[in-house]
Amino acid sequence: YSLAMINANTGFMAGSLGALRNTTNGGVNWDSVAAPFGTSIIRRLEFVNANTGYAFQGSAALNGGWKTTNGGISWDSLTNMGAETRGYASSFVNANTGYVGNYTPKLMKTTDGGANWTVLANTPLGGGFIYGVKFFNADSGYACGTAAGRLCRTTNGGTTFDTVPQPFASSLYTMRWFKFNSGWIFGSSGFAGRTTTGGASWLLYNTSGSIGYGNYMTNADSGFVV
């Protein structure tokens, strides 16, 4: 479900049954890594640097995440994440400050490296799930999901959110932002949308009817969706 590369050679992937794999040669070989994830489905891996990384699961309401500070050698359970801790997407701007989208769906925020979390109750995404989170700094970022507004943003660290109009009425599973006003969204209707105006206007692209579950844009003009 998730792939996190630290550099061109070293990285991790994780998925069902608590599985964690590591490569040190650019994916030529993958080795199993002992991790305390049990049988949880790991939905999201994110490394802030070579040592500090986070893993979030989507199997149960409690025990939602783990943190490593030694490059994945060992992992510590994250506590104080609230009653609903299943995380499908995350975005850390540094080793201390990050946001995680949970199952409710709301954003959870930490400013002390995961020791404590605040649930941002005013995220205007209604029901469904949060599948994409991207923050550029501690204050400004986007979240997307499968219901209600589907795309929202904040410029004050989650104190308030704006619903961003999008060009097609469908769930959003993935997005890619290069600057705060410039990015892509991908939906279940088989279309992608590109904006350079922060959502004030969009260009539409047909993805041949496919649901876009993941993407990697190599630059603002070129990339891949799967």
C-alpha cells in the first residue's frame, strides 16, 4: 500500500499483514524487516529524513501509528492519537510537525514529533475517507477524500478550512501539489484536473475511465497515474 524511498537506493514498502520490506540497492532486492505492526494493514509510510519515519495503519481504531528514529531498525508505538487513529494519508513538513488523515474523516496534527496529537474537528470533508494530504509548511496545505467537499485547504494550521471547488463530481483518491497554487487531482470518474490558480480554474484530462488511486508527477507537466 505504501512505498517510501529515502534516496535512490534505500527505501521501504509496507502493506497487509504488517509486512515491512527494505531495499538498499534501488529495489533489486527486498528484505523483510522486523516490525511491531502485528497483522495491521500499513496504509502509509513516510520518512522525513534518513532516520525519522512514520507508519500508519488502517485496520483498527486504536494503535494507529509507529515512529522510527534510527532508519527503521526499531519502531515505537504512537499514543495520544485519539479515539480514531486509522491513517490513510500523511504529510510531515519536518520531524516534529505533521498531519495525518484518519478514518472519521478528520485531520490529526502533531507539533512534537508524534508525542501528542490534536484532532482538527472542522475539516469539511463530511463522510468517507481522507486519501490525500499535502502540507508545504506548518500552516498551509490540502486534504482530499471521498465525500462532501472532497478537496479542502487551510492557511492557518487547521484553525479554519476552505472547500476548494473541483471540476468533476467524484471521489478524490490522490493528488500532487508542486506549489500552493499549482497541482493535480485524480478522481474516480476517470478524469484528472490541473490547476495553477489554487482551484480557481482547472484544466481537465481524461485518464481513459480509470480510477486514479496513485500518481507520481515527475514535474508540473509530466507524470504517471495508476
